[in-house]
Amino acid sequence: MNSLPGTVPGTVPGLARSNGGNPHPRGSGANSGGGEHRSPVSSPVSLKTGRKRTQDTAGFDSSPGSGDGEAEGTEERRRQPGVKRACNECRQQKLRCDVVQEPSYQACGRCQRLSLDCKIESNFKRVGKRSKNAEMEREIVELRKQLASQQASPATQPPSIKASLSTPVSPSMSQLHSTLDQYMGSQEAVASLMDLRSGLEGGSFLRSPNSQILPSRRIEDVVLLSDRIRDLFRHFFTVYHPFLQILDPTKSPDDYYQSSTLLFWMIVAVAARQYRVEPTLLTTIAGPVNRLLWTSLADVPQSHLVVQAMCLLCTWPLPFSSTSSDQTFMLSGLMTHIALQIGLHRPSHAQDFTKFKVELREEELKDRVRTWAACNIIAQRVATGYGQPPSSVYDWTLSPSGLNEPSFRLPPDVERRLLIERFCNKVTKALYSNRLDPVGLVDDAQRSVLTTFLARDFEDLEERLGTEISSIDELYLRAAGLHLRLSAFFDSPTSRDYHVDLLALWLSTVSFLECAFNLQLSAGGVLVYATNYILQMIIAAGFTLLKLLNSFFANQIDLEYGRRIFNRTIWAIRSISVTTNDLPSRLAEVLAQLWRGGGAGLKVSRTENSAVDNSLQLKVKCRMSMSLVYDSVWRWREEFQASGRGNLESAVQNPTNPDSALESSASSVADPSLAPSAVMTDRVTPGPGNAYAETNYEIWDPLNWMLDGLVDLPSYGVSGAPELEV
């Protein structure tokens, strides 16, 4: 070899000094014949590695195109001497790392994606999982020794948990940190949470003092024992399920939990609404369940079980004290769109809405059809109760021809309620969807004709449903009749059928309320578990009585009967309330104050030919049949807040008696069956840490625009009213 070792490109100086200037000590491969092969390896390597790479590259260079200088330069740039190719995090996981060190340090893509500290340390060493587990085991043994020494003292003996489990309903674990101390002592609670070998992952079990494993379920810091969960499920399917029959009562709580965590906790949240065993459970669980809801909705795509959970939530919303925090109408639209996205409206063609192969059994197909029907029923009820256009989609699947298919056939109760809500949809589209009117109303002449035809359709619906329907179906039917007759408030006082329409409205109102009161008396007191839609219709009926009994129309009805049924309406609304200062209790107080302010129906002169005036006319007309409620709340703001008498903060705590002769509701005569339930007497006081029972003294927030000076309303007569908030 003619050139010196130090001058030959690709030679390793250490090897040249050790082997007399020969970079290939064994002379094997292509270089054994004294050829001028130059190895591209330039990083300091061991002798064995150097030999192997020299042989490999020798064979590579002997192939065609091996003299390409550009490829050799790329390989040389790729392996700079003394550079660590992976950061600490990637080395720990044995993953490829794309960290850039020069000219400026740039974190690798994995560390940026996972928000990890991307750094390179020369003394870094990987930590094996076995050694980490062994260290944790040693810590557990040490903690157990400390616990054993503390348990030796009689003063720290925890109470036995077997006594509580022998009772008919075992205690629950509502607050993890506080309640664990009660059932097993603070030290045992810590041990149960730290024991990695006892199956405690995810809060599925708790350990008793005698090392007994207690099944449980956990959501954030709320833990429920299995006995409490089973009792809540029994409570749900006993009193709430009859109002919305879309779930299978034969499935166990564990089955629901395994199929859908959101649906499981939604059932628990609904069952906790009027749960006398633990009155504070709803307030405790509302926040975690709401956060779980939005986390689940962000996980796209969803299943039809998520739609079922949203059906429950839109039927029995989480408690709120003002409509600004009410998510129900928004969630109902989201529920419908999720159902459409996953193809519930085409249950037999589910394959067209997913990239995976779908083979539905007959029971699964029926479940999807039932869920789609419930989705439309609830969307219609939410729209009616909030005075908004419905988002329901009554397609072929829910048409009579579709329901005749054996696989599409609905349960009788679901089918009857679907017919009722389709009638409500027909009323909304006929009376409140005029595209030529700014607020969507038809004129008086058309309204009279349409109301007559719709009344005949309602009679046909009554005949079709028959007299053997359940009391709950009867209540929904009477609510549909009230939805129709509330259009009388839009009639002109000069119209020919004005008195006739008001009389029909009065009959529909008392018929609906009597049906609700009979449900409370004859069906085991289930009115307190009624849906949000039934509550909204009871509120609308209460404001209807308030208007009619304090107008010229009072001369045509039994005023004493009207006062009695109005008092029972106030008590019914208060009994459905689930938390202190929620919207039902506040609206009941508004009703009572307006009734007292109007003279409790005693200021109306009893004359046979009283003149018809415009006292029943509405100023708020954009909320369809529920415009009456919004209009009445606006009038309460004008009459009571402007005079400083509308202080709901103290009034809700000491409810107003509708009877003008009494100052407190404590001595009023009312239906004992409609008195506030025991849950009302033991509720959590709103505090800063309770987001779902916060002290919010806004009654009907969408009406704030009427008094905030943002809109010129000369016809409302409030130009001199101060800017106030309820």
C-alpha cells in the first residue's frame, strides 16, 4: 500500500498504529488482495465492529455504482462522531428518535406530541419495569408494617363494615376522601388505594378492614358500592323507566357499565334526583357526569348507547337555576344529529354509515329502531317545552308502513307516545311556522280554521289510543291537547270565536292538571319523578290559570275551583324540584307572587256581561305555545322587580303562599300528596364548590334583553324601568 495510514481516507488511526498501518488486519474480503478499498466508517468503534462494517462495506463497494461520492457523503453525515441519536424518553422506550442537536436543539416529534421533557444526558440509563415494580412492592411492604403498628392501638380500631352490609341498603361512597374514613378508617383507605395486587385499578373495588374486597364503581372522586348501585338501578326502573321505556330492565348494572360508561352513570344520575336514601347524591354526582358527557361526545364516532344516554339527559336534565345554564335544547339537537350520523334512521342499512362490517341481530335492530323513535319523541318534547322549532325527523322508519315491518315494530307504549308527539309536531308546523310572518304566526282567520281541524285530529287520536292507555300516556295526551289550545292567547279579542277558544283552553288546562294530580294519587306518587317536559307543561298550565282567573273570563268559570287547582299546581311544581333554588322552585315562587299581586282572583267583579278587554293579549309571541310563560315572567319583572318586591333570594327559602290572606305557606291548605318531598328538606346549600347548585338569581335569562336597554321596545311600556336582574 503506497499511502500512509494517516492519509488514507476512511482508516481508523488506532487500528493503523496497532497493526502496522494496515486497516484490515486479517486481509479478508475484497481488500485481501491489496486493493485500494476505502471504508466510509469514521466513528470510533470496537475492533469487532470495525471488522464487520469493513467487510460489509467492502462487498457493497465492489458492486456497480459503489463509487458514488454522494451516497458516501450522506452516510458520513448521518453518523457524526460522538452524537447520541435518541433523547432520554425515546431511549427509555426503545423508540426511534428524530431529535435535532445542531445547529440548534429541537425536541423530537414524540416528546412534542406528548409534552415530554426532551433532553439528552450522557449518564442516562434505562429503568426496567421489573425493578420499578420491585421498588413499589418494597414500599407497600413498608407501609403495611407502619399500618400494623398503628392498628395495634385500640383507639384507632376502625368500625366493622359487615354491620353496614347486613342492612337492606348498604352505604355508598359519595365523597372518596371523606367517606372512606367512615367505612374503613383513613389508614385502610390509603392501603386499599395503594394495593396494586388486589384489583383496585379504576376504582372497581374497595378493601374493608378485614381485607374483604367490596365491588364499587368510581367517577372522579365519587365512589359507589355495588349494593348502592343496584338499589339506584331498581329505583330508576321502578319510578323513572315508565316515563321513557327505551332501556332493558333485565340487564344488570355491570352489563350497562361494560357496554357504555356514560349510559351507566346517566342512569345513576337520573335515579339520584329524588333519592331519599342519600339526598345529596345528585348534587355530588352532577359535575362529574356532565364532564363525562362532554368527554364522551368528543370521542367520535359514538354508538347508539350514547344516544340513549342523551335521551335520558334531555328527559331529566341535571339541575340548574337559570335557563342560561340549561343545555337541554342544545343537547337535543346534538342527540338527533349523532343518531343521524351513525345511521339510526336507517337501522337495516347500518353498514352504509361505518367502515367496519356490521351484522345486526334482530334484537339489536329493534333496539336501534326503538332508540331512533325515542330520539324523535324527546326532540319533539324538548322543542315544545322550550318554544322552539323541532329537530325531529319522522321518516319512513317511523311511518305506519315502516312500523308494519316485523323488525321495525315498536313496543305499544313507545308507539302510542310517538303518535302523540307527531300530533304535537303537526300543531307546531300548522300554527307557528308561517314564513310570511315575522314571528311565524298565522292570521286570526287561518288560526280559527286550523284549530278546528286540529281539534278533530285530536279527537281521532283519542279514539285511536282508546280508553285502556296507561295514566302516563293519558298525561302526555292531555299535554298535547294543552299545546294545541294555548294558541288562544294569540287570538284577537274581536274575533268571533274568542270566548269559545278561551273556554276550550280552560277545559284543556284543568283536564291536564287533573290528570297530573290523579297520577300522583293513583299511581303511587310518581308525579314527583315526572319528566322535564311534564314540568314545563304544568308551569304553562299554572300561568294559564293565573291569566284566566284574573281576567274578564273569570266570570264564566267556577272561581273557587280555579283557586284550589291553582294552589295544587304551585305545590306540584315545588314537589318536582330536586335541588334548592333550582328553576322549578323559582318559577313556582314567581307564580305565587303574581297570584298574590293580582288579588288571588278576588279583584274580578262578578257581572254577567263583563266587557271583553285585551288583558289576555301577549307581548312575547316568538316562543310558540310557551310564549305565555315568557310573557308572564316578563310581566313579573316589570311589576315586582321594578318596585323592589321581586327578591327571590329570600322568597325561595320561605315560599310565598298563593292565598292572599296568609303570609307563609306553612299554614296553607294544600294537597298533602303534593307537598315537597323529603328530599327537599335535606339538600345541600349552594356553595362555591358546587357548580350545579350555585347561587344564581336569574330567573329566565333569555328575557334579560327586555330590561337591559339594548333594544328599543316602545310598545312594552318599560322605558322608565331600571336595569335589574332577577
